[in-house]
Amino acid sequence: MDPLQREYFRQKLLRWREELLREANVTLRHLTEENLQQPDMADRASLETDHAIELRTRDRERKLISTIDEALQRIMSVSLTTRQAASRSDCAWP
């Protein structure tokens, strides 16, 4: 992968990571602001189910953020290795 492609994917991963973090913050605010004290038991059960689904989704996204971070590290590692190799080859030629 050439440097232009690496930068494209790095930017794409960073945007995706930011979006996931923003959604997690919205969910956190939503869960803390919403009142579980519903007068009707069916309403409360429905609300608790919705919360459980949201939390499960955010847990998957948390794992995805970890995978994105690993991919970003690999991209940076390749970029660094490529730069080091280029600088060594520059020194080898008079």
C-alpha cells in the first residue's frame, strides 16, 4: 500500500473512531437522563430491554474501537518502517 492509500485509510479509521465515541457519549447521557421509574410494569420492562440492547451495542462498538486502534498502530508502524528504510537507502547511495 502506498503512502497516499495509508493516509486515506488512517483518516477513514480516525473518523470512524470519533463517530463511535460520539455515539457512546450520547448513549451515556441518554441512559443517565432517562428515568426508570415508570408507573406501568410493561413500560418499565420495555425501557430496561431497550437499555440492555443499547449497552450491548455499545460494548460491540467498544471492541470495534479497540480493533480500529490496532489497525491505526499497524498503519503507523508500516509508515515508520517505510520511512526508516527510505532513509537507509538514501544513505547507501553517494
